[in-house]
Amino acid sequence: MSTLESGTIPRSELPEPEGAPSIDRPAAAHLASKTSAFIAEHVIPVEREVIVDGRIVDDALRLDLQRKAKAAGVFGPLSETRYGGLGLDMRAQALVLEAAGASLLGPLSVNGSAPDDGNIHLLRDAGTTEQKERYLAPLSAGDTRSAIAMTEPAPGTGSDPSMLQTTARQTDSGWVITGDKHFTTGADGADFIIVVAATPAGPTMFLVDHDNPGFQVGRRMPTLDHSIPGGHCEVTFTDCEVAADAVLGEVGKGMLYAGVRLAPSRLVFCMNWLGLAVRAHEMAARHIVGRSSFGVPIADHGMAQAHVADSEIDIEASRGLIRWAAEIIDTQGADSSNARHSASIAKTFVSEAVWRILDRSVQLHGGLGVCEDHLVARFLVEARAFRIYEGPSEVLRWSIARRVLRPFR
């Protein structure tokens, strides 16, 4: 029995869901069903064009899919209703985004994909009224795209924020930002970028418009995944001047805001990728029922059934962790220690469970599993980075252990 299960952690450290605001589960389930129908009709056919035919995932494709999502009434699970979104809490998002995640392009089509998902949450919590009107409203409506620049080339910051090298110097008129970033998701074509830079008061977040002459997008890094508009880019800030009102939140509190952003963002990743794993699991089950070897359907072989059972267990365990963490965020806030802890647990487990499910799906397809005509090979490759971004599994395990051990020290 684990420490959490045995009850040795003080009650103050555990979630208290009693008395939590209720959500309309039937309405959320109905919306998830509508989302599934939309994905099947409009998105999965385009997904095949991307995977098999090599169609580029660009803004023209994004805008077309999002226009159809709006017409279908499934656009904006992360956005507030005043911005044309659905106004869902995290528990409802768990149902809807799993449905959207059934396709690689599903989260993008409903405006629930990275990095915009986390930036929507960040701007909602930390933005001023003017910043919300200028940046959050069009981002929530799908009229713009965004990026966030945190990770830096060595010896700069990666998982360790104390290694931050990009700096911001205050001037009479605002700030001057200087530094290099890489793995900046969606930077090519983003309308604005949120950059984390070191100041004398501590790390600080700034909003930088795409046409700022001090901001330059470099090459797209040749990564395994290809389904994100704008790619993963190297970007440079060279004497990049911004006004005083470009500060997002308070000066010196950039890491605090990054922490608030992380719990919901990690959970959204889990919801989206679990949806893809569920679809791959179903594709594998359909394949082995319809194909025989050694005189019987593959589905009747014990080893194949073991793969199916293990994937089913991983799916249900992942759903449980996602919905547990979602309830904590809804009832205790994304900035609570319980939210960070539960989201770290969910992200670690789900990212590895998704990989296992997709790998088994490839195996159950046999030779066809490594052929992109059958899609699961591309699913597996695209999902590999999930165990690294928004916190590598090793770093998350370290932070989880520290929280568990803290009361005993």
C-alpha cells in the first residue's frame, strides 16, 4: 500500500472534495458525445491527409477546422463563454477533451491544444483588463495563436528554472529583453509570445508582439512530432524593447505564474493524449477480432488478450487520476499544493500509460502497426514527447517524492 493510500500523510495535505460545487454531468457527457461525432465526421478524414498524404498542419487548416467546430457547437472547452467558449470547469473538460483527443488534430480543432491552452489559463489569471482584451479575447476565440518561451539552450534553463539566462533590464520607458530560447512551441506564425526573463526582482513574464523588431523566430527544430502549427522553434530576443505594461502579472513572480499555469496545462495534455490512446486501443481490438492466425482469431490468443487487458487497465487508471486532479483544481484552485501534486501524479502516470497503450496497439497490428497507413505508428511517434514536455517524468517523480517526504523531515 502506498503512503497516500495508507493515510500517513496528514489530512491537511489531502484533497477535501466534500461540499465541492456540483457540475452538470449529463450536459458534459452530451457535449462529449457531440465532440466525438464532430471529430469522426470532420477531423479524422483530415488527419489521414496529414499522416498519410503529408498535408502540412498550418493556420489555414487550423482555422478551417475551428470554423467547423464553432458551427458544430463544440468549440472552446477551455474558453469563457464571453469569448465564445463553452465555459467548462476541469471536470467537464476531462470528458470533452478526451473525446476531442481521439484525433491528433482534435484538440487543435476545438482550441484546446498547447501552448494556447496554458496561455489562456495564464492570461485569465494574471492578465490585466487591457491585456485580456488585447490578447486573451482573440486567443480564446481562435482568432490568434500564441507561444511561450521558457526553455533555453545550454547552459540555460530547462527543467531547472534557476538556470534562466534570458534577462530583462528596466528602462525609463519599459524593459529591454535579451536572450535565446528554443523548443518554443508554435512560435512560427504566433501573434504574440510570452517570454520568461530574469530581472533583479526575480523571473518575470512579458508579452511580446510578433512584429517587435527585437524578436526573431529562427529555425523550426526537426522534432518527432509534426502536428503543431508553428512547430518548435529557436527564438532570439535582441535588445527587445517592450513597454511597462507588457509585464504579465507582477515583476519577479514569473515562476509563480508558471506554476499556476502548469497544473491545468499538464492535465489538458493528459486528457488529449488519453483520447488518442483510447482510439488506438479500439483500433487494435477491431483489428485482432477480424484477423486470424494459427487457425483462430488473434483476439482468442492469450497474449493478445493480455495486451488488451493491460491497456484497458491503463485507460481506466488514467481516467481516474485525471478526474481526481480535475476535481482538486476545480475545488481548491490551480495554485494549491494539492493541485500541483495531483497534476504531477496524473501527468507522470498518464504520459507513460499512453505510451504503453500505443505501443501495444502497434504490436497488436503486427507488421501493419509500423505502416503509417494504419495511423497507430504515427500516433506512437507523436506521443513520445509527452513524457518530456510540461515536466519530464523523472523531474515530476522527484517533486512528488519531496512533497510526500516533507512532513516527515
